[in-house]
Amino acid sequence: MRRIVAGEPDGGGSRVISATTVGAERGPSIFRLGGGLPEAKLEAIPDELSSSDLVAVHLWESLGPELAKVGVDAAEGVAEYVFVPEHEGLFWRYHVWGPGFSSAAHTTETLDLMFVISGEVTLILDREDVLLKSGDALVLQAASHGWRAGDEGCTFIHLMRRLS
């Protein structure tokens, strides 16, 4: 997977700021979380995942509203996984969850936008569960929730914006 960043770093017109491969030394970082194993930075997205694995590719981050106007690549070579962005920050991530992966109920002060690429995942809310399938989009507004990936796992794009 390639990730292209374009902008106007010097005011001299728009251009490509970076064009990198996910997992490359100066590219977006790949993290493995869960599985009873320590968090690890990976060189590539694994072909197969266990039921307790979560892989997240950190495609982009903005530390606040002004960073989008600056010609930099803020996600280049991120060394450690941070779950939620700082105040008014934004994370854009590509997730691959293993079959049956689940997370306990939690609440984040974030606006989460999600698009399911493949597989299925159940959004577990306080009063109901919602099955999300390939092609579904979700807007989650700072609500208590948990997750359970389907039998084939789930791949999705996730944009998280910190509200407070």
C-alpha cells in the first residue's frame, strides 16, 4: 500500500510532499496490538491474523487544526501507537482485525468515521448491537461502545477526531 501526501509546503504551488510505502523506514507505521503479545511495530501487514490480533496502519495524524495547512508529513515514521489523538487532533488509520477480535466497552471523546472495506464487525452499544458489513459507513459520536469482528475478520478505514 502506498500513501501520498500533497500540499503547499513553501507557498509555491501544490506538490507531492511524500510518496511512501506503508511499513517502509520513512513511511506510515504498522502496529500489531493484542494477541496476548506485546505491542509491536511491523514491517508489513500480515497475511493471516489470530482471533485476538489487531493490526493498525497509521496513515496520517494532525496534532490540531493548523497542521493541515503545513507542508509536512506528520505520520512519517511514528514510533509508538497512541490510541486517541491529542486535543483537536486527528488520526487516519487502516485497520485489519482478526476473526472474532473483540474489545470491551469504552468511551472516547472523539468523533469516529469508519468505512468497512471487507468482512463484518459488530458495534456493541449500551442498548443494541449493529452489524456492519462491507460497504457500510459509521459515524460514532463520543458514545460508549465495544467491538466484535466477524468470523472472517474485518478490514476498515477509520478517521478519529478528538473533541476535547
